[in-house]
Amino acid sequence: MKTILALLFLAACSSVKFDPFIKPEPKQAHQIVGIQESWIGKEVEVLDTHPFYAARFVNSRVSSKGVEVRTYRNSGGSASQARCTGILGCSGETKAIQCDHIFYISSGKITDRKRIGDCGEEDENFRAI
């Protein structure tokens, strides 16, 4: 009986393909693509009423081709970096963290969205609602 179970186990294991060189894609990469795509084609009212962007400073301009370009400034906090030279001394440096969210709007619809700066990873709070 043990021999039959062992043979069944080996047969089942041999049908599973294992490739140690295949790396799974990170979940975050899928979320970023989904968040970006969630904005394309949306009415501008979705952007105007979004909880994150409604609370941010916005700079709006219209290009020569009639495309409205909105830049939402997301500056907040700071990051500290320590710079060490030798055994005795380290000096800290603080820099502001800023990530600008840029929306391109044509005929009342969002046609593109970009992020520029020290943006890091996005979460679901940035998705179009």
C-alpha cells in the first residue's frame, strides 16, 4: 500500500513544472498600471471631486493646442539621508519630498496622467472613483 501511495505521489509531483528562473511579477506593478488606466477617458468632474486631488494645490494652463494641463503638487514631509565619512562623523541631510501629478484634459475628458518627482509607489487612494 505504501508503495502505491509513493508512486502516486511521485507521478503527481512529476506533472508539476517548476522553473526556478521564472520570477512572479510584483503585485504593485499591476496596481500602478490599473491606477493609471483608471483615469484615462474619465470626465474632468471625477478629478475635481476626487478626495486626494481636491485637497491639493493645482496649477492649470492651456497649451497652444487647446489641451488643459493640470499639475497637482503633492509635497509633504521630508526624508533624511545620513552621510558618513569615516569612523567618527556622520552628518544628516534633509530634503523635501515632492511628487507632481500631471493630468492632460481635452474636451472635458482626461487623456493622460503622469507622475514626476520622488513619487514612490501608489496605492488605491489614487485610483479614479
